[in-house]
Amino acid sequence: MSTDATARGPVLDSVAFYRACRACLTAPAGVVTVNLFGDHPSFVRNMKRLNEDFDGRVIALPEVHDGNRIASAFAGPALDVLYAQLEQRAKLIEKELKLPARQWVKGLSISAGGDNAASFSI
């Protein structure tokens, strides 16, 4: 995802762009991750196009700073991962890379519908 020189909005957000992204993924599976303007009118349009091109297998994490929202679209076999596994990996990432990975898992849980599920499926 890119913006124009003044960051007024997305430049690459067409159906053709998202189809090209999916076509670039190596079989049998892949993930496309984009940074969207969550508080911009283009957000709904981008999510619609991602969902169309990735068969509804798209998540958008909660807004972080400056209105940014990270969306990931999945291709290939369905995924079903236990949140406990994600938490273990997040702790390792935090320890080794000093990144806020447990916050990412929390955002994923919120995006997927709440904290009550034992696993993440997409």
C-alpha cells in the first residue's frame, strides 16, 4: 500500500492491484499484509476489495497510531491455530526481538471476534 507524496490517501488500492498481490504468492499458501488508513474513506473500499480477492479470508487489526490499520489476507489451505500457541510465539518474539507481539495477538483476537475463542481460524 502506498500513498501519494502528501499521504492524502492510498494510490495502489484497485481490484487489479489486489489480484496481482494474490498472484505473487507462492503456492500452496501465502499472506498479503497491507497498512491501510483506518480513518480514511478508502478503508471500507480496500477491505471490500481484499475480501473479494481473498475469498473473505481477511482480518484487520485494531487501529494503532495515526489511524493506521494493518490488514492481512490469506490464500491457501484454511488455518486453525490455538491462541495458546500464538501466545507462546509472541512471548518468544518479545524476548528475542523486543517487539510487542502479545499486543498483536490481543489485536488478532479482537479482530477475530473476541477473547472467548480457543483458536484463530481463517
